[in-house]
Amino acid sequence: MDSDVCFQELSAIDPSEWTNIPPPVVKSIKVLKKCISLQLQSIKESNQGVMNFNRNAESQLSKFDFEINNIKTLVISAEENYSRLLKDTVDSAQKSHQALQKSITSEVEYLKKHTEGKFAFLDIQFASLKTSMNTLPTYEILDTKLQQSIRENSSRLRKEIREDIKYTIVDPEIHTLTTNLESFSSFVQENIKNTTEELNKINEELQRQNQENEHKFNVLMGEIEEIKQGMEKIILDLDTEILKINQKVNEFKKYIGTVEGAVNVVKNKVKKHRKVIKSLRNDQESCETIIKNIQEDIKRIDYKIIALDDSEHIIQQQVYENTPISQVKYINENPIVNDEKNIGKIQETKVVRHETIKNYIPEMVQTKYKEPDFTRVFEEIQKTKLEIEEKMEKVNNMNKMKINSMKITLENGLKNAKNTYSEDLTEIKEKLYWLPVNLKEIKGMSPTEARIFILEARMRSEENIRNEQYHKLLQLLDGVKVDLKNTSENIAFSNMLPSINSVSYDSRTPDLRSGDYARKLSDSIRTFDSPERVKAKMQRQARVSMSVELGGIKSSFKRRF
């Protein structure tokens, strides 16, 4: 509200009414008013935009919060449902496990009680037999009586036992077995139908997957061929580059050979120059000795000349002193006769000549036997050597750079090719993992032959599984038949004499290794095991065996596919 009031006050001011103020100031104030009004409008618009943006953001945030709360509720409900399902499954499994334990313990206790009762009955009979044996007079009489009673009662007992077995054991057992076999066969047929339907579905899915895998396999083979062609091109390029490098190396070796030859030539020249220098130094030394001898001779000659000059001067003075004055004037006036001056000039000329000769001789010797300057030759040789070494280093560095770049490119190409090949191989292995055939057996086959071979192998494996199941069923039926035969054979000798035999029980199925199995089985059937109970037991065992076999088949299919 303050900004609106200020803006109204500003708009109320009219600078055109100001008469004493110059017009530029008035114009500038008007422009400032317009700018302020525009700025206020833009600020209002920006504030409205910010408010709208904040409202939209708050609405979106509220929506997001609502969705997040919904997701949380869904997650919590899902966790609760999963926990309930897990609890239910665990409870059902525990209940089934407890029921199995109870049934097993009840059967074991029943068998223990039954055996204990039989053993007690046998002990009583054995005690009664002992008492009766003790009452008998002799063993021979008992043998005769027993043999007679056995002969008389054997036929009667056999007939009675056969009739009892037929009416009490065989007929109900046959009836129960037939009913159990019928129910078991119906159950097996239903399971076989279900398995055949599942196998048909699996075969359809496998055919579809085979078609997809064939298409993918063909695509992969095309890609592999393209990769092979690319690798062959790369190998050819590498071979050409290696040949070029070898050619350059050979050229470089030739260049090194020429440089080494030039260096050897220079070395030979240096050796020759050194020999010449040695000979010149020897000549110089000999010349220096000659010059020294000449200088000594010149010194001797100088000493002699000086001595002669001194003697001539003394003689002239003596002559001059002995001559009269008139003759002296005449000599001084006559230039021909004035020999003193001429003698001085002659002496000066002699001294000058002596000095010039003295200075000229060593100059001649120095000019004639001047030592040659071989430093330039060595400097040039060193320069050429350094230039050759620099060129060699440059060529070596260039070759090293090229070789390193080639190595880097080759390593990168090989790494990329290796990675692509490894990825392709992993994909191929993952796609061909479900095949139930060793791939070494498919070598040398065409695609159609390999597919047919794989399908035949799969059919063989399925047939083998079915044959194994069929053989298991036959073994179960054979075991039942053998048990019936053993019962029919052992019942004939059960009532002869009571015998105490050791009985061994397994944890799952009792294996009675005694001769009185039929009698115990008949007693158990008469007392406890009704035909309905036997039928229920057989159905339960059949269901357990079939569930175990189907679980093994499903696990084998899962492992393969």
C-alpha cells in the first residue's frame, strides 16, 4: 500500500506547471516518472508470477505428498499381506510337519507295542514249552510223538491255513490292491495328462524360443562375419604399416652405415693430419735448432765486427793526432778525403744491415716453417658429428613416436575387439545355455542338422525321464507282488513252531527280516489295519512319491531352460 500511495503522489505531480525550472530538467523528471511507473508495473507482474508459481508448486507438492502417502499405505499393506502369507505358509508347513511326525511316531509306537506283545506271547509259549519238555520223560519219545503229530496234522493245518489265508488275507488284500491300483492308475493318468499338457506348452514355448534364437543366431553370425572381415582388414593394414616401418628401418640402417663410413673416413683423415702435424713439429724443432745455431754465429760475427770497428777508430784517432792542422782542414773540407764521416755512415749502415738480417732470418723461418692450424678441421669434424647425432636422435625419436602411436592404436583396437568379442560370447552363452547338448557334438554340422540333432536330443532326454518314471512304477508294483508271494510262502511255515527272530526297522519303511512276517501282518490286519486304512496309506504314499518325482522333473526343466 505504501508503494501505491507513493505512485499516486508521483502521478499527481505535474512538472509542466513549473515555470521557473528549465525545460531539460522538466523533461528528465517526466522521463524518470515514466521509468518508475514501468518499473513498478514490471515488479507487480513479477510478484504476481512468483505468487502463481508458489501456488502451483504448493499444489504439486501437496499432490506429491498425497501420492507418497498412498504409496506408503500400499507398501505397508503389501508388507502385511506378504507377512500374513508367509505366516500362513509357515504355519501350514509346520502343521503338516507335525502331522507327519505324529503319524510316524504313532506307527512306530504301534509297531513297537505289537512286537513287544508278540515277544511276550512267544516268551510265554517258550516257558510253557520248557515246562512241558521238562515233564516229558525222554527226548526220543518226544521226537517220535512230535513227528507223528506233525505228520498227522500237517495236511490238516495246510488245508486250514490255505482256507484261512484265502478268506482272511488274500481276498481282502486283492480287493484293496485292486482298488488302490485303480485309484493310483487314475491319479497317475491325471498327472500324466497334466504333465503332457505342460510338456506341450513347454515344447511350444521352446519352438518359439528356437525360432527367436535361430534369428538371433543368424544375426550374430552375420555380425561375427563382419567383425572377422574388419579384423582381417585391420590385420592387413597392420601388415602394410609394419612393412613400411621395416623399410624405413632398413633405410635408416643404410643411412647409419653411410654415416659410419663417413665418420671412419674422417677418422682416417684425422689420423693422417695428426701424422703430418707430428712430422711438421719435428721439422719445426730441427729448424729452431738451426736458427739458434745461425743466431749464435751471427752474434759471433757481430762481436768480431765491433772489435774491428773499435780498432779502426783507434787507428784513425792516432793518425789524426799525428797529422798537421793544414792536412786536417783539407780532409774536413774535402768530402772525398773526409773518411771519418763516411766511416760513421758505413758503421751505421752495417748496424742497420745486421739488425735487418737478424730480424729477417727468424721471420723467414717462421713464414717458411709456420705450424698449420688444424683447430678448424677438428671443429668442422665435431660439428658434422654433432649434426649427425642430432639427425640420428631426431629420426630415433620420430620412429619411437610412430611406433608408440601404432602400439597405442593397436592396443586400443585389440581391447575394443576383445571387449566386443567377450560381450558377444557372453550373449551367445546366455542364449545357448538352455541347450541340453554339448556344443562339441555339433561341430561340422549344418544349421538344419544341428537343429534336428538338438531336437532329437531333447526328445531323447524327455523319453528317458518318462522311462525312468515308468520303471519306478513297475518296481513298486513288483515290490508289492513280491511281498504278496513272500506272505503266501511264509504263512505255510508260520504255525509250525514259535521262533524268536530279530526284526530290523528302517526310519521310513519297516524291513521285516523274519520268517513270521505273514502271521504278524495277518494279526495286524485283523486287529488294527482295516482295508480303508490300508487304502488311505497307499494313496498317501503314491501322492508323496508322485509329488517328489514331479518336483524333480520341474527342477530339472528349470535347470535346463
